[in-house]
Amino acid sequence: MRHSLDIASLIAARKPGYTLPAQFHLSEEIFDLDVRLIFGCHWIYVGVEPEIPEPGDFFTVEIGPDSIIIVRDDDLAVRAFHNVCRHRGLRLRPPGHGIVGNLVCPYHQWTYNLRGELIHCKNMGEEFDRSQIRLKPVHVESLAGLLFICLTEAPSQGFDALRAALEPYIAPHDVRNTKVAFQKDILEEGNWKLTMENNRECYHCAANHPELTVPLLEPGFGYAPSPDNLAQMKEFEDAVTREHARWEGCGLPSAEIDRLEDVTGFRTIRLPIARSGESQTIDTKIACRKLLGELPRADLGGLSVWTQPNSWHHFMSDHIVTFSVLPVTAHRTLLRTRWLVHKDAQQGVDYDLDRLTSVWLATNAQDSSLVERTQQGVSSAAYQPGPYSPFTEGPVDKFTRWYLRRLAAGLGLHP
């Protein structure tokens, strides 16, 4: 395929350790490549199993021009299909969640069961063999209750390694036996890569996130020792070593795994909550009295997980906050945040929704403003790529390198 932009030259010209050229955040052509070669070829985090606990429960997810139905079938298996009727192409379901017995096209009532098989279509004649037509399937995998899809016919390699590494970390939080207490969607006025870059560092946290920095220890989010922070890093590393020993003694894997530059890139680590706290709340105490799974106590830190290209997650003893990023246009991005609590927890009895959500509602709003203002800045003729901090923005640089390598590989270029 020929491109009006010289993509190969743009990739090759990116200076190591520097932000991306403006075209990567502004160009509709590059955005289309991102949708096709990044979101269309890799494992994308889309939701959690508790969103579809019973047969017939479903939700849809939009990735560029594609709409996908994630559904629980009658045998309790999770399935995913392209949200496209095989008759005239109508989208079967509008965006959102719902419950169905079968998937019925509202146009001509072609009907599919929850395995995607066409089971009813009138006026097609005796020669028509409906067994040869079914909804087009999408690969779907569950990582201890977190749902990922891959749109390619042959799925991207690496998910088995991702699951083998991360499932022991996530499993104690028993995602499958939680429920979504609250979901918040934000349309950020910026390119999806700016949303991801903003997440991959905490260099900006102290100046912009007064709520988040109450429970969060910033050095755990991309910091490396530098002449300016030696004392801070020593104190942090001592706390991590001490707490990891305690948590590992409780059967909770805690040590850092950093494979952000693998094809299926990810990172995880269990980190202390500031002020000897318990959870990511404004007072660092648990927000839900009913702890997750069979966790033995409240003060078990926060397990953080990041996956390329579009998610991050925080697992505490009492609740989980999980984030997905989906591209809408070159200049607009959907950030979807879910708060999960134990499935038997009762709002107003076991948890207060405001306490549960206040830290990340505030943080997301602050970050959305930063993303929008950065998009405005990179749109200016005055913008030129700037250097990442080697002491606080290492994960951002890894994300950018991962992105460029995967884009180059998708184009058949040397990474």
C-alpha cells in the first residue's frame, strides 16, 4: 500500500529518547494505520467477565470502524463476534450492555444463537443453506477475568506468556467474583497515544494530582534513581523490599515483571500504599468492607498491571480500578474506567460510591485536561519533539518504542 506520508522516514527520523513527531498525533493516515495495525492486530483489553455473568449478557466495544459483541453463551463460555448481520450488514446491537436470548437483526429478523449460528431467516428459499452462514467470530481470551480480543484471523502470539506471567498475580483478587460498581466513559480531546503516554509516567503527578498522590507512591510508576531523588528512592526501595517479603509470605506474588517491549507487552508490580495505607482512596483506607476473594487482610498494597497498547489496572484488597483506551478519531479517544467490588457487596452498606470512586474520578478529569492541552500544543507549528526524562519517563519511552516497532512490523519495515 502506498502512503502520502513517508511513514518509514518518520519512524527512522524519530530521535531515541524523544517524543513522537507531531504527525503521529495529527495525521488521519497514521490514525488509520494505528487502528488497522495496532488495534487490529494485537490483543486489546476490552472489559471484565463480571459484565456478562449470565447467559445472554453482552456488551459491545467499538474499535475504529469495527464493532464487537462480547457475549456469554448458554454454556457459560465467553464469545465475541463482529457486530454485523451476515444478510445486509446492519449492526445487530447498538453500543452498550444488554441481555438477549438470541441475537436478532432488527432489519429483517435474521436470528443467530449465542454461538453465532444462523437459526432463523425467512423467505430465503429451499436452496438456501443457513448452516453455511454464521456471525464472524473474534478471538477472545480471559486473563483471570480480564477480557482481551484480537481482530486478526490468526491471533497475535504472546497471550499465553502474558497469562502465565500475570495470572498468579491477579488471581487472588478473584475478578470473576466481583461486580462493576460504577463505570465512567470520558471522550478525551487528544490522540490515543497521548492518553497512553500520560498514563505511563508519574513525573506530572505531584503538580497535577492532589487526590491521587495521597495514596500513591510516585517512585513506583517509572522512577529511577537520580542525583535529585536518591534519598526518596532509597526509602521507597526499602519499603518495597520489606512489604514484598510480607506479601509473598501471604501467597501474593509481588516482584516486578517488566516486559513492556515484548510483542504482547506488559508490566506488573505490587506496590505499597502511601501512609501505611490500605487502598487508593482519599484517606488510604479501604472503601469496601467486603474484601476480594479470600484475601486475609486489608493492607496488601496495590497490584498495578499495564498492558500494551491500551490498558492499566490497580488491584487492591477491597476493590479494583481498571482502564481501557480506545481510539475514536485522530484527535479523540475513549477512556473507559470501571470500579469493581465483591459481587456480594452492597452499596450503602459495604461501600459508599463516592468514597470508592473519588480519587480516580478526579485524576481522570485532571489527566483529560492535560491530554487535551498537549494535543493543542502538538498541533502548533512551534512544536518539536522534546526529550523524555531518563529518571521518570522510562515507561513512556518503552511505550513509544513498542508502538514504533509494531507499526514498522505491520508495514513490513525494519523496526
